Amino acid sequence: MKSFQRAWVVAAEMGYGHMRAARPLRGIAEGGEIIPADNYENIPGRDRRIWVNSRKFYNFISLLSDKGPPGRLIFNIFDYFQKIEAVEKKQIKPTFQLKQGYALIKGGWGKDLVEKLNDKRLPLITTFFTIGQMAEVWGYKGEIYVLTTDSDISRVWAPLNPKKSRINYLASTRRAAEHLESYGVNTQKIHLTGFPLPRELVIKSPLFKSEKPLTITFAVGGAGVQAKIGKEIIKSLTPLIREKKIILNIILGTHRNLVSQFREKPGVHIFSCETKEEYFNSFNKIISETDVLWTKPSELSFYAGLGLPVIIAPPLGAQEEKNREWLLKLGAGIDQSNPAEAYKWLPKLLKSGQLAEAAKAGFEKIEKNAVENISKIVLG
């Protein structure tokens, strides 16, 4: 019988999603800290280089989607290999991307990290599939748990030989759980938990307010794509901001290079940070005062569970397409119309009650107790 009080919680800085999912689990993390697999103390130079190159490639590909037809073509080719098939279509055969990851692991990637974690035989929770695969290949002594960070997942999340694997999964949605099974993962190793939300933001009832001013937060993603949407929003909503009907927050994250493109003024607040730690702390404070979240459908889609209606910016890639579909199906998200005409359609959404309905749907239908669910499963 399990009787652990703490677990290793390990993530990687690939965008914001994997770290954002891990942070609410600090209460059960050994030492109260999240271990960055790509930036821990005395990480071998070769391992660091692989992580850095992977992150640079991810950001490069993401930015290509905004570079005209040639860039979109390259992005679409890459995204094709991350497509998510229908659940009914069994896909146990590993993909090229998954094979590449395992080749790097078997070449030594992650061995040092796993050896360090083996100093204490604690359960291991990770929000990045590759880290779970590293732990299994290099013989981690404790239980291994991989937490999914989107509403649906591609084949790369499941191990090379899923039927023989000892990796456990903490599924963010029922759809993700169903796909893990379709990829060949043993159903006994799949646990439906939900996506961890910050405990300080989880409320007992939706706080969506229809009174003025309406606070809207637009979040720029980890790769910095869609910053131009933020500029269009500011320009369009300026008359309503001047009339003090709307307060607008633009979150640039750690993209300090974008700050010069924006100008703060009364009713428009621009947020950027030096570090991701500062970013996450600032983000939660801003969200606690937000009525409407406007963002591409990344892992932030789960924040609709806080009672925030989500205005959905164009998705970037297959997983975000699935997150968009999930939000729309729940009724918790609304596709953005032309940002340049937000001054027309946003007030209509508010007056018609659609924003309030989306807030209620997200709050009622999205799991908010994932932290407790995960703690119970992992620690016993």
C-alpha cells in the first residue's frame, strides 16, 4: 500500500504548458520545488544542448505559422506528423517523432537526471512525455506518472511499447484517456484526473461579472505568435476603454522583445517578465481579476474551469485544434471574430448573455479538483 508524502515533480520549459501544469503540484513536490529536466543543477552539457535545440526548433516552427504561405507550408508539414487520429482508429505503431525521441534517450539523454532522482525512491510525476520515457528506459526505481497537458493527445505521448510499459498516466480529459487506450496503454495504468488548476484561483461559483468595466485578458503564447492580434485588440477596443467600459490586459510573458511594440495607457496594461517564475506568479494574479480570457487554445483552455469564458484565438497545431473543439463542445469557449472589429462583437456577446453562459459551462463541466485527484492516486 502506498504511503508517500511527497513525489518528484519534473517538467520542462517547452513553451509554458508543461510548467504551468506542474506548478499547482508543488504542495506534494519534494522540497516544494518543480525540477526542470532541461535546466537542473549540473546537468550534462550534451543533455542541455538537446533540450535547448528542441526548444529552439519548437519556437522556430511555431513562428513559421505566421510567416506567410512558405512558412505555413513548412509548419503544416511538421504538424502533419503530430496529427491526432480518431479514437476508433487504433494506432499502436510508433511514429517517426517518437522513434527519434527514443533514439536520443538510448544515446544517453536523461540518464543523469534519472540517476539523481533514484537517490530517493519517490513516485515521479512529469508533465512531459519524454521525461516519463527517460525514466522507464534508465530504470527509475519508483512509480512513473505522466500527466497529459491537453484535452487530446497524439501517439507521441504513449511509450514505444505501450503494452509492456510500466508508465502510469494521469489523463486531463476522458478523451485523452480514451486515446491512450487506443495507443495500446493498459487501461489499469490510465487514471482520469483532470488538469491541475492553481488552488488559489479555484472558486466555489463563477465570478463572471457583467457590470462595467469588463476586464479582458489577452495572453500571448509561449512562442510569441499572435502578438499582432493583441495590437489589433488594443486599437479596436480603444473607444470602449476610454469610456471605461473595458479594462484590457495584454500578457506578453517572457517575450521582452515584444514590449516595444505595445504602449501602456489608461485602461490598457502590458505585462512582461524577466523569468518564467515571475510570469507565472503575475499571471495568476491577473487572472484572479479577469472576467474574460482571450487566448489561443493551449493548456489555458482548462482555465475555463475557473468560470472564465474563453475567446478562442486561432489554434496553432493539431493539439490546439482539439482543444478548440473541446471548448466549443463544452460551450465554454467562443471563436473570436475579426479582432479589428472587437468593439462591435464583444459588447454583443456580453449583452446577449453568451459570455455568462460560457463562464457557467466551463465552471460546471471542467474538472477543478485535479490536484486532489492526483495526490490521492500518486501518494495513496
